Amino acid sequence: MSDGKGKTILFQGDSITDGSWRRDGNDPNAALGHSYAYLIAAQLGCEYPESSHRFINRGVGGNRVSDLYARWNEDAFHLKPDLISVLIGVNDAWRIMAGEPSGATDRFERAYRHLLEETREVLPEAGLVLCEPFILKGGATEENWGEWRTRIDGYGVIARQLAREFQALFVPLQEPFDRAAERTKASDWIFDGVHPTAAGNRLIANEWLDVVQHSILAIR
């Protein structure tokens, strides 16, 4: 779909993906932020420099699935990506757990399905990668931890089911974070229960690369 030889890889999601990226045509590092998206772009760009792949970060802090859909024309379809990676869910849970009006109903599955249906219609050849939402106990998730974990685990099940339904790759992340938290304290990986540290972002990048680079969507 990209005009040149390289592929266009789009990372979408909330603040976990966002990583403080900003629109700056003179600074490609700033345009990717400091999340796992930057680490993935760094590794693939270094391994396959001749391919001239284009990596785009359009994560926006605070987004739910419905927020992604609201900006999907300009931040996905308009960019004509060859591959779209989505990591979303914690803010859908957050609004509900906080009792906010925007969390009055749980629209995670309904909105996610709608977004994927339209993506398959508009960009039928685009590869899709759905990442599992995750949390660890601490900070924002300390209170009502059991309810937090039940809801996020449920979202993970939905994301996996949608990946099967829409012929997308699924990147499991909750179990890798659980295993990591058995080695050292949870805050070494996710500093506030939700947002990954540098090590946590490396973990996400590793899991993403392991799934994608051993699939038909491998970026070479």
C-alpha cells in the first residue's frame, strides 16, 4: 500500500503506545515517542535498513476503543498502512472502575468489532496485530485489584477472539508481565499498575517481534 519499496507500519492505542510522541517533521525520534513502538521501529530499521520501512505512532493518551474509532479516518485510513498494530483497553476499564459517566456502559467489544469490521472493509489487504491489554498490581490498580484483573482479563479474551475472527495476529502480554513480576517487583515493569517502564516497553517489543516476525506478516 505504501508508494515505495518499504511498508508502512502504524501503531495505535492509548498512552502506553503514545509514549509522548509529537508531530515534528524535523525529528523522527520525537515522532515515534519513547514507547515500545520506538523500540520495534529501532530494531527493524536497524535489521532491514535497505527496505526503508515507515513507522508511525498515533497512540493518544486516555483513549478508549471508541476514541480510536472516532479518529480512525485521519489516523488510520488516511495513512494507508500495510500493517496496523493496536493495543487498547485499559482506559475502557478505567472509566468503568472510576464510575465516570463515559463508563456507564462497557463498549469495549462492540466498539472494537465495529472498528475492525470497517478496517477490513476499507483496507482489506492490511495486516492486523491485536495486542492483549495488561496490568500489574500497584498504583491505580491497587484498590479493587481483583475487579481490575477480572475486567482486563476479560478484555484479553475478547481481543484474542476478535483476532481469530478478523484473521489478525494476537500478541499475548498479560502472562509475560506476570512472569516478569515474579522475578522482581511489579513496579520495575509497570510503574503505576498501568504504564510500562523502559524494561516493560522492552518486554512488549520483544513479545510483539516474536509473534509478528514469525508470521506471514513478518517485516523484512
